[in-house]
Amino acid sequence: MDGTSDARDLERVVDGFLGHARHARGLSEQSLRAYANDLEQFVGFAAARGVADVGGVSLELLRDWLWEADQRSLARATIARRSSSVRAFTRWASETGLLASDPGVRLRAPKGASHLPRVVSTDQVRALLDGLAARAGTDDPGALRDLAVVELLYAAAIRVSELVGIDVVDVDRSRLTVRVLGKGGKERVVPFGVPARDALEAWLDRGRPVLAARRTATGGASGTARSTSASASDGTERALFLGDRGGRLGTRSAYRVVARLLQDLPGEGPSGPHTFRHTAATHLLDGGADLRAVQELLGHASLGTTQIYTHVSSARLREVYRTAHPRA
């Protein structure tokens, strides 16, 4: 294979796109993983049909890939995500001159199923937090952390990726604000309330030092270099929230904390940290908050994204009407 052919190898071109997405577009790790997984599947599909050069990528090939996914009964949301991933790739390949034209422009995929986000009632949130506070009253470090995590998720309506990325210095306890890094590397400062501040202070004073000491104790003489390297790579020394072993709390661990709390509550839909973000946004709108203020709090680039919470409120209003009005 000569140098030109090698440079146009589909797998290599995809790697180039992923590198561009990581460094130039500022995408989150979750978005990058989705791109990488989808495009890896596409490269395998193309190879099975004899297409190894980027120049062989056509609209027909893209359509066949999505059709094959539909025949395997993949979820509409998955197919829609695949379409988005491959269209981003072909657009970049066209802009960089690797494709003469962009075959993805005319690619269409079914939209993901329209589901309203899960929202927990005010009484349910209060009961959950009261239960966590009772556990935290024993000064168990994990319980202190879990209370602070949930209080902050609900109070600031932040994403779990933003939560686990917070450093201690990002929290201003006097002004009741926290600085977070959102999608696309966009930084914003969001407020939280007194209950969240109290939970954070208890965690920082009585919980975090205990878990930080666990990291130091398990490092040992033989593991010191590895522990130091890990701490440097994930910023553990600076991290606001720590896991049970003393390292920076990860998104999966935070998800498990919330899922355990929500699994026994009535209602359908996901039981992860995003539920508290949805809930906070809905409660703010129910309480009379301005839609644009909620947009800024959530860090949404588009007001249209925030408007789904007005639909949630309307859906709840209809449900109350159906259950309470004598002639509903």
C-alpha cells in the first residue's frame, strides 16, 4: 500500500476524525466514546462489504448500515445516534478534502422515541434527603458524601459528569455557588442552597478526610508511585468528591448511589443522577422561574432543549386534573 492509499484508509481516517473531535471540538468523554463505538461499527460494516478506502463511503453504504441496524431491532434512539455520528464524520471528511462531497447530508434516521424525563415529587425528594441525612448523622464518610452528592445534584441541577469533575476550590461556600465544566468545555457558575452548603461542609469537615486517608493508607511503599501517578492523572488531590477507596468519585459510582435511592420509588423512567437534574428544572418552572434563567442554570445552548421541562409540567398538570377533577 502506497502512502496516499494508506492516508485514505477508512480506519485511519476515522482515527483522524476522533482525534479532531477530542482536541478541536471539546466534546465530553461520553460523546467521544459514542462516536468511537459507532464509527468502529461502521468501519467493520464497510469492510465486510469491501469498502476499506474513505472514497468508497457513499449514501447507499450509510443507508445500508442503518437499515441493517433496524433489521436487528436496535432502538430508534441508537439508530438516530449512529446517524448523527456518521454524519459528523462525513461532514469532517468532506471539509478536509478526503471526500469530494458529503454523502451524509441526505442521510435520515428515525428520531429517538419521545419520552418525557422522569421527575420526582417534592415530597419524595424531601423523604430521600431526610433518609440520607439520618444516615449521615452517624458520621459515616460514605453517607456524608452521598448526602452531599444528592443535595448538590438537586440544588444546582448539574450533570453527573459535571459533579464528578468539581474540585474543592470550585465551591464558594460563602456565596453558595459552584463552578462546573459543562458540555463543550463551557464553564458556568451555578447557585445552590443552604441545605446543600450544610451537607458539603459536613462532607468536607468529617467525611472527605477519612476517605482521603484511605487512599494514602492503601498506597503503601510498593504502590506509592502508582498511587501518585493516578492522583495526578485524575486530580484526586483536588477532587471535591472521593470514592470509597479515596480516588476521585467516578460517574458510575455516582450513578449507583442515585439508582439505589430511586429504585423503590413509584414512577417510570431512568433512575440515575439525571433524574435530579430533570426534577430540579421542573420544580423551578413549577415555582415560577423564568425559562431563560433555567436555561442558563442548566447550561443548555438552545432554549428549545429547556422547553421540554414545560412539557413535563404540563403533563403533570394533566395528570393532577385527571385524578382530581370530578368530571375529568
